[in-house]
Amino acid sequence: MEEFVILASRFRVPLAKEGIPFILIAAGPVAGLLAASAQDPALWWLELIFVPILLFVINFFRDPERRIPEDEDAIVSPADGRVIKAERTRDDRFLNADAIKISIFMNVFNVHVNRAPARGMVSKVAYNPGKFFNASFDKASMENEQNAVIMDVAGGGRIAFNQIAGLIARRIVCYVKPGGALEKGERFGMIRFGSRVDVFVPVGCVLAVKVGDKVSAGSSIIARWTSGGGRAGKGKRRGRQ
């Protein structure tokens, strides 16, 4: 079964390590039927069921490289998907201040690897178990299983990004811990099978997206720092990640 993972790598399909067990499980029936159909050709049609499942799993766990914007003021999207909220709000959970909230909804066909919106130091990681409402619903932000990362941004200011499980998602993965450093666009986790990420930035920042926009993790700019919005410091690490 490992030959399917090797084949994917040969075709330059970068895969998230969390997906390898799922890919091997999905590849099992395909490999078994391939061997069985050599003895009984009547079984070949079953591949029409299991091959699409394998391709779906490989597609879900793809992890393409991204070009990180060189703009020092850029705050990038933490997730692939569609912007479903971009508004000023009061955030009493993470920043304890007025903030700009940007919500990105990921469907099952999006890349689900999450990337840091800015460069800084993780001050807190807060996991909360919860329910599994459709991630596009407003109540998902409060009631669904979620994992919030609060970051002190290089150069001053604080932001938060909250991974939220969805209707199908049942597993949030977060690599970072308090005290850890993240570069802008660096991978920090993923959510499996449909979900959402909420980003909270200071009100001094300027929105760069609107509801309905499609964004890509690590490369799409969703907001920009200003002198009064906790401007990011001069990072040295740039390019593809």
C-alpha cells in the first residue's frame, strides 16, 4: 500500500504527515481489488468505488508549498477557503478588546493545513471540546470544538486565530505550544474534513478582504498592519514555506 504514497510523491503531490494513515487505509481496498481482479476480472468494477475514495483522501491531505508575501505589513490567511465574515466586533474571549474578525470556511475540497497569519511568539493555546455544528453557522464560533492560538506579534500587538471543528470534522491538530515562535506563513496545524478558522486582529489594522472572497493559507493577504495597529517587525524569513 505504501507504493500509493510513493506514487503521489513522484507526481509532486506534497502530503501532510497526518494524512499518511488515512491514505494507506484508503489504498488497502484498491490494492486488494487490483490483486483479486487479476484472478477474477469481474471484480474490476469495484475499483470505480474505491479509487475515487482514495483520490479524495489524497486530495484532502495535500499540502502544497506557498509563496509568503514579502510585504512586511501583510497579515495572511491561516486557511484555504471562503471568507464568510469580515467585520469589526468585540472580542472578550481572546484579545479582550475591540477587534476585526475574519472567518474563513473550509469545505472538504480545500487544503486543510493551517498557517500562521503573522510572525510572533505564541503566548497561549486554549483547547475547548464542544459540539459539531456546521462551521459556517454563527453559533459554531462559540459552541463547536475549537483550539485558539493567541500570539504576541513581532513589533508589538496581539492577534488570535481559532481553529473550529465543523459538521464533519472530528479532529483538530495544533503543533504549537506557549512560548513557541512562528514565522508568517509557517504551518501550525490542520483540521480534518471540513472546518473554519476565525482570525482576530486589532482594529487599527486595515481589512484586505470581503465576504465571499476565496483565500489561500499563507499567501492571501487578509489585512494589513498600520502604525496604530500593532505593526509587525522586520522579519528575515521569506519565500516559499
